[in-house]
Amino acid sequence: MTREIIFFQNYFIDFYIDLDLSVQEKIEYVFKIIRSIDMVPERFIKHIKGTDGLYEIRIKTGSDIYRIFCCFDSGRLVILFNGFQKKSDKTPKKEIELGLKLKAEYFKQKKG
């Protein structure tokens, strides 16, 4: 099974282009896993509790932690939303809210 990763709007791209090359390479590595492995380990992608289908892609490089919000569509499609560098143990509520807002916009546009 292969998955396709697509970007919704420019939030992820804007985040990605400002990152160091080593972080971008780690993100590409995790994307390769998500595209090609049926059961992706939770250390790479995890459902966010209390949300309806919002997931976070988990990137760790050195002591830095990054998150990219996403959802699945039609099983094989992974839709990327916003990304951010995690600075504390808790994921910022405003980032989760933005991910949920973008997810709702994506499905609204899709129905269009």
C-alpha cells in the first residue's frame, strides 16, 4: 500500500522552507515511511486525542521536536496542514485549533 502526501494551502510549505536542511531531510525520511509502510509506528504519526481525525506527524532531530498536523482522506491520501517546532511538553492549543480549522476547510472545499 502506498499513500500520497499532499499539501493543503501554504502553511506546511511556509514552515518547511524556513527549516535547516538536516530537519528537512528528516521530514522527508518520515514522509517516505508514511508513504510506504502499512502500519506506521506511533513514534512517526499519532492521532490527537479529543479531535475528530486530526493526526500529528512527529519529527525529532537531536533535541528539537517538530510536529506537522494532517488527516487522512480516502485512506491513501495524507493531507498536510500546519507545522511548528514544539517548545514544551504540551502541544499548543492554538496549533491544534489551526489544524482543525484547516481540516474543516479542506473537506468543505472538497465538497465544493
